[in-house]
Amino acid sequence: MVESGLWHPVALAGDVAQAPVAVQVLEQAVVLWRNAAGVVQAFADQCPHRGARLSLGRVTPQGQLECPYHGWQFADDGRCTQVPALPTFVPPPGHCARTFAAREAHGLVWVRMQDGVAVLPAFAAEDDTRLRKLNCGPYDVAASAPRIIENFLDMSHFGFVHEGWLGSRDATAIDDYRVDATRTGLLATGCKAWQPQSNLHSTAAAQVEYTYEVTAPFAAVLTKVPEAGTTAVDGWRESIALFICPITPVRSRVWFRLAVADFDSPDEKLQAFQHTIFTQDQPVLESQTPQCLPLDLRAELHTAADKASSAYRRFLRQSGITFGVC
């Protein structure tokens, strides 16, 4: 499965501390924990001895993962190092837990289920010191990851789902915009929307220009710049990354990574705006049928306003993505 070779976000990095943390990705139960050096590890959440959940165990003072059932201990490479019932027994190499690649980036822990050449989804704003970064979420959503990405790319729902915020029923026309295929998905430029309140600091309705980029099958980034003089912060701009963990084909965990030109507002205030927008989207996303995204362009109707989502569907099909699509 192509998706197994991709990097998937599974938890906020700060949530993986002293105790093991249970997560799920691609229908696989995974346990996250930190070794003695503080480096995050990812194992299948199943002891190879009798199948108990390793996430119910503990990390020993020596930095090993201990099973809650019989106390078997595992080093960060998965090797069993101790079987308490047999103090003198030296576990052979075959006595080991199943391990996955894990790393931290964008304030999240990422896991890759199989070896692959895929890189982490890019977020160019991450290295821009003029922008403040923080995460919003997670949100558990009864929708497929591709449906959520497609909603993120869609501007023509603004006047209805986000009326009074990102759009108005009196200004719903979508001007033509450009979509180019890229190695990681697509780039949509020249996307414009009339918005009553495009961000936390909006002081007037404004024409806002968006750029959308799909940076991996289940990740995307938007940047938006409002008209000058329509925000309380001079030179306001922001970039928002959407990172999705595909838990099952029709259930996802969602994070937003915000990069904003605001170093004064409390985290909670910045997160609240994004929370309002996404919780307006969520019930609509969860109402869509089929829950999986149809890749056959004949399965649903399309217009010129939908060309970013149509390009996304073509990208998924060409990439061999099968999880969360139909």
C-alpha cells in the first residue's frame, strides 16, 4: 500500500512525555514513547509475547518500554532485553517488537509504517522567523482524509458554510484561477474571495488572495494575504498547513499548523478563530456520501470552480492512493 511509505502525523510532540501514548494510523495500533535520550519511538501496540497493549505499560527509569502483562522490556530498536520470569535468560534476536520510523516536525510526531523515499510534507513558513507558529487540534472527524483535503481546497463553500466569516451569500462568484500539477500534488494560484472576516484581526470586509498547495496526499498548505488597510496588524499575512492522520478509510485526525504575523495575541485566541472555521466545516464533511472520495470524475458533478479538487483527484489516482478513496 502506497500510503504505508508516507509520513503521517499521529500526535502533538508535547503529548509524548513520560508515559507511552496509544495512537492509530492506517488501521494499525501504534504506541509512542521516548527513550533515555528523549528521542521518540514508535512500535506496534502489541507485545510479541501474548499480544497485550504495550501502551498500557511504562517506560522504565533505564529508558526501555515495559509490557504491562509480564514485564518484558524492549530497547528502542525493538529487541527484548529482559524476561522477568527467567532472570538468566538472554532473549534471542527474534524476540522483538515491531518498530516503525518516527520523527518530530511541525510540533507533531510523524510515523512511517514502511520504508520509503517519501519526505515529510513541506511547510515553507516553518522557517520564517517573521511568523509565529502554533498548532490547532486535534480534531477527530468521521470523514476520509481525501474528503477533508478537498474541502480545504474549496472556496465556493465560503459564502454558505462560513457566512459572515470567510464569505457572504451576496458575493459567491469564483473568478478563474490557475492550477498546476506538482511533484507532491498541485499548486493553485490567483484564488480570490470576498471575505467579511478573513482573520482574527480583520477590520473590514476585503478581497483576499489565496494560494493553495497540496504537499502530500493527505497534507496541504494555504497562504492568504488580505487587501492593505483591512486588518489591525500592518502587513498581516498568514500560512496554514493542514496535516491529516488517516486512522481508517472513513475516520481521520486533523491538525492545523498556523504561521501568523502576530506575536502578541494569546495562543487560545488564535486557535479559537481556526476552531470556529473548522467546526463549521466538520458537520458538512461528516454528512458527505460516499465518505470515501470518488476518484472517477464521472461519479460526481464538477464545474470550473472545482478544478483544484478535480486536479487533486487525478493526483491521487496517478499516485496509486487507495486509502480513503473509492
